[in-house]
Amino acid sequence: MESIDNTNLEKLKALENKYVLQIIHEFISLCKPSKVTVITDYQEDIDYVRNQAIKLGEESRLNLKGHTIHYDGFFTMSNHDQARDKGNTQVLVPRDELDLYPWINTMERESGLNEILEIMDGCMEGHECVIRFFCLGPKNSKFSILALQITDSFYVAHSEDILYRTGYEEFKKLNGSDEFFYFIHSSGELIGDPPVTKNIEKRRVYIDLKEGRVLSVNNQYAGNSLGLKKLALRLAIYKANNEDWLTEHYFVMGVHPKGKNRSSFFCGAFPSACGKTSTAMLPGQTIVGDDIAYLRVWDDGYAHSVNIEKGIFGIIKDVNANDDPVIFAALTSPRETIFSNVLIKDGIPYWIGDGRPIPDVGFNFSGNWNKGKIDKNGREIPHAHPNARYTIGIEELDNADPNLHNPDGVPVNGIFYGGRDSDTMPPVLESTDWEHGVFLGASIESETTSATLGAEGVRTQQPMANLDFMVVPLGKYLRNHQKFGNQVEHCPKVFATNYFLKNKEGRYLNGILDKLCWVIWAEGRVHNDFEAIVTPLGYLPKFLDLKLIFKQYLNKEYREEDYIEQFSIRPEKILEKLDRIEAMYKKEKGVPEFFWNILNTQRKNMINLKNRYNKENISPLLF
Ligand code: SPV
Ligand code: MN
């Protein structure tokens, strides 16, 4: 370890943890960085990371104070590193487990390790790397897990400062134990200015469940590179499902109904680019987190939840002053913000759907850009990438919930599940009980978006919006959910939402902010403020309650004909959906009994409805 000087070595030794030293020794020897810097929780160390990101060109300053721009690569529209790379993400498992997970890529552990360790040999040559310590979850909390990150990307390290709580001092409290996750990342060989990964064909993200670690190389996009985000999510799902708690792809928000002296907390799982962050950032409400939560049964009889992050890595597309006023205000004021893969013109960032005129020229994820520019496959290059993102801290936002760092988390009153569904499910539906709620979460479907590589607009199944990260058998995961809810005295109410319903002409039936009304209705249901219509699908809102909510919260006249169009039950479509769900879950072993019972009851109900009314759409007023 000649690349590490004495001052840095002393910082490591102060942790008194032989496992930390072993891991660092192993990977420094393998990756061969030219310099190793240990970052503690001190501000001067954190400032060093931020300054190096600029000095090395991984980020550049923009006009507003604290704003920087980062690019994940300059490739074609179809081959790039601006989204999670599912194809090259592999979970390493023993040979006899290779068939257990039909939904994700698995690889025999030894051969996977051999392959990636070979790619990582010398991958940091000529680069400085940093050693980071973080805490997933609030400090001094029963929920939290510590994480060690080694990376040669200062963009990655800087992003993690915005998104995660520092953990150097927390590591000292481990008393030498190996109870932590670890993540080794390298952007690999770099080219160009700004510098980006050269060999994306050798991009790999390998998840080693046995060791509680992830090795990631030749990439920069946060969903592939940041250990603490989707890489740690997989390790935590594995851990939680082998213990007695939940790790979920949830936002956590405080809901504050007008004129009532109370607040409630909701979690929500949505696949990428389906309105998750914008739900957590709805006007008048507070945000605890927008992406990943840990949940435990608490001794007050509620399920409690913490945000394992403290910042937001959000999709910037379509954030504008009308549709996402809170986020838009945050992004257009001075604060520490990393923009990625947007267009820059005269130091100002532009993105798709920002509500401003598009400049004719600028610099974007394709390099110098002008209107009409095409990539080498002949595809027109938009001015910003559809999966372009922003990274900001939650603490400094006006709508940050005061419980963000509460070590006890917040009690969960309700859970939302939603997907991008143009023709099947109503805008909001309440489950009849916990198990029906688990069923609703397990049967989320969504049309694909730009947040992962591959074709857009294809209907996919997205159980709990977690399938990409499902490193335990789905049946086991569902049984854990069932058990978890049954242990909670005040069980969260579960709601299925769909923000993307369209009419036959392809027009969206709801405005973007209408989701606020579904959230307020759900909160009212938790407190018995509203009655619901009992239907064979679940509970639906009553028109007059929604009319009042639309007036009070959006100053909008909600019309009965719109209500009927939106909330009609579509038995034929739902039967088709049930068939798809059945086909998917039939491939799984150990799917719990309750799941099949609900599926069969729903199918019987829908057949009865269809026979009784003989109509495509059955008005909610008929129940
Ligand atoms: C998501 O896609 O769900 C995200 C961003 O939250 S990523 O880090 O790419 O996973
Ligand atoms: Mn996410």
C-alpha cells in the first residue's frame, strides 16, 4: 500500500477495525490507484472531495452558487451510461441457487468474481481514489447499516456526500466488527474532457451477497456507480428478508391535511420515472425521503420507517414551475446541486419539459449540441437526456420533514403503490386489508421508461417497484410482507395509484398535480374522514369527497363525468391483467396461499361484473 501516506493511514488505523484494513489492502493492491485519500466526517475532507470533482473536470461550475454539471458519458442514444444497466448487473450466487431468481441476472459466484476481479486489476492506475465511510439511515439508530465505499470518481464521492450521512465516527463504534456493507467502484480508464469512462463495453456491476459487497467498474451513472444507492438496496433486501424487517423502494412523506390538526406519514413505491419524487415533493406536504426506506415493527404498535438517504437523486425531465413547483424552485435557487446529462448554455442548465424555450445550441450529453443533431445511428439527439437528473440535499429544503434524522423513524399510516398504466387501474384504489394491499403492490405493472436501458413503453411487471433489486425469491419476499403486516397492531392502509390513465385518444385523464388529491383522500381514509364505495376491486373514493378536495387543494372544479371516466371499473382489462400476474407468479415457487386466493377471488368478481353489466367500463356510481 505504498500509495497511501502516513496521515491517511493514521485515519484508517484510528478506526481500530482489521476488516476495514484488510478490504482496503486487498482492493488497493488490485486496483492500483496512484494515490489514496481517506475522507473523515470533517468538513475540510468533504470540501476536498467537492473541489477535486471540479479540479479533475468530473464536474464544472454553473452560474448559480453551488450548482455543478456532470456528464456520465458521450455515446449514442441507444448505447450509453445514463441509466441503470440491468444487462451487466449480476447477482453472484452459489451454483444451486442459479434458478431461484428468474427476474434478475444471476451468475455463479466464483466465475463472476474471477471475471470482475480481472477487469478491476489496475482499473485505477493513474487515478487518485478516496475511501469513504457512510451511515445508511439516521445515526444512533436501530435501523441503520454502515457502509464503506472506495471509488476513484470524485463525482460519485461528492454525490454520496449530498445523499448520505457521514459514517467515519460511526465506524469507530463498530468495535472492530465486520457488520458493514462495502462497495468498490472505479470509472475505469477515462477519455475526453470532461473525462468519461472509455470502456463501457466492460461495464460490470456484480453483487456479492455472501460477502455483503458490490464491485462496480467502467461506469459513472449513479444508479450503477454509487454503492449506497441501488447497490446497497440489493444487499439490504437480502439482509432484511433473512431477518424480520423490510427494505423497500419507498419514498417517505408527511401528509398535512388543511384545517386538521394532524400529520400522517405515507410510504410509496413506484417504478422509476412514474411520479415517485414528485409525490414526495407535493406542495403543502413534507418529505422524509424519495427513494429507499427501511421499515421495522416498533413497540408503539406501528410500522416505523427511516429514509436511508438524506438527499434526492431525482429525474429532472418535466420538472417545471406548474407541475412540480416545489422541486422547480429548489433547482433554480443557489444551493449545492449536481445536474447530470442536461444541456448547458451560458452556464444555465436546460432540460426536457422545463417550460422554457430550448436554446438552439449548447453542450449536452452528446458533446457540442445543436437543434436537429443526430447520433451515429441516425437518431435525433434531444437537448437533454430523458433520464437526466439532479442531486440535492433534503435538509435545506423548506419542505424537509423535521423527522428526517429521527433515529426512531416515523410511524407509517399508509402505503402507495403505483405504476405507469394507461388503460387498466383507476387513479386510486384502497385495499380491503393488509394482504390485499400486499397483492396490489405485488401486481404493479408499468410501461417502461428511460430510467433503465432498453425499449420504452413496454408493459412490465414491477412487484413493489422492487423487481430489479429482488435478490430473494419473490414468494419468500411476499411471505415476509404478509408476516410483517400481521405483526403490526396499527397496520398501514394500502392504496394503489395510477397517475397515467389515458382515454381512447391517448390523452391523459388527470393533471399532474391531481395526485395531491389522491394523497389527501388516502390520508382522510386513514382517519375515517371519508366513506368509500365498496366494489369488487377494492374501495373507491366517493365523487363528492373528491370534488371538495379538488376545490380545496387545487382550486379545480372536478366534474362528475370526469370522475366516472376515471373511476369506472374495466373488468375485461383487469381480467387480462390478472392473467399476466398469474403467468408471472406461476414461475415462482413458494408464493403464499393468500396471494392465489385473492387472485382467484378477484377473477371471479370480475367475471361476475362482466356478465352482469356486459359493458367495458362500469361506473363507480353503480355500486
Ligand atoms: C431509480 O431509477 O429508481 C432511481 C435512480 O431512483 S437510480 O439511482 O438510477 O436507481
Ligand atoms: Mn429509485
